[in-house]
Amino acid sequence: MFPSVKLLDYAARQAELEASDNPFATLVLAHLAAQATRDDDQARYERKLYLTRRLYERGLTRQRIIDLYRFIDWILRLPEDLELQYTDAIFRIEEGLQMPYVSYVERRGEARGVAIGIARLLRGQLETRFGSLPPEALARLEGADVDRLMAWGERVFDARTLTDANADRSV
């Protein structure tokens, strides 16, 4: 038989957990943060960022960081706007430490890079075909996802007008 432990009993021992190198301390801290920030997205963002930064500062192996990060990412879900803010913060941390990107951060970075590249290419094609783009078209290009950009790109050579090139016909 295994002894049972109630994680909430560790709430009063957070300083001890934060000082520990034991990976289970990180898991307990993430659980406590999830409980404490259930109704406060901004506080959850701050705790998630703190716990993730802590992984890098501990000098853990890449695989250990990925494994613990995945748990933190799973238990401390954020709304999309804060997830993007979090991703940007992690990019800055990783660039400063010259560490490789991991999990959600890596996927978000790749998607962002692909979208930026496609948007630049499409903008050049649209400007070559139709001349200077109005500000609303530029804003739509910057905010579009990869699928929408690809749809616009497929239409650019057959379109007679800028509106015809737009996948949803509202530029």
C-alpha cells in the first residue's frame, strides 16, 4: 500500500517546493498555481511564466524541461491572447539563454514564421498585380492565418481585382 498525499497540504510549503530540485516539486507548484488562479487569467499567466522560467534557471536537461513544460502547459491553460503573450515571453527567455524552443512555444513560433513568410510573399504578389495596397488590406494580411493566406495566394494570379483575390471577399 502506498501512502496518500493531499497536494493542497503543500500550499503552506511553497518556499520549500520552490527551493527544491525535485521534479515533483515543480508538478506540485503547477497544481497549486492551477488551484490558486482558477478565476484569474492574469495571475495564471504570471505563475505559468514563473514556473517555466524556473525550469530554465535550474539548468535542467532539454528533455527534462520539455517533460515538465508539457505538464505546466497542460495544467495552466491560458486564453489565446495570454498564451500568445506567454509564448513571446518564452521566446525572449530562450533567445537570451540560447535554448531550443519546446512544445507549444515551438509550434506557435513555427506557425508564426510560416504565416509571416507567406504574408510577405503574398503582399509582394498583390502589389505587383494591383499596386499599393490599402491599409485595411495590409492589416488583413498581417492578421491572417496560414490557411487564409494560402487561399488568397491561390487566387492572386486569376483575380481581376484585389477583392477577387481575397479568400473571404471582404478586403
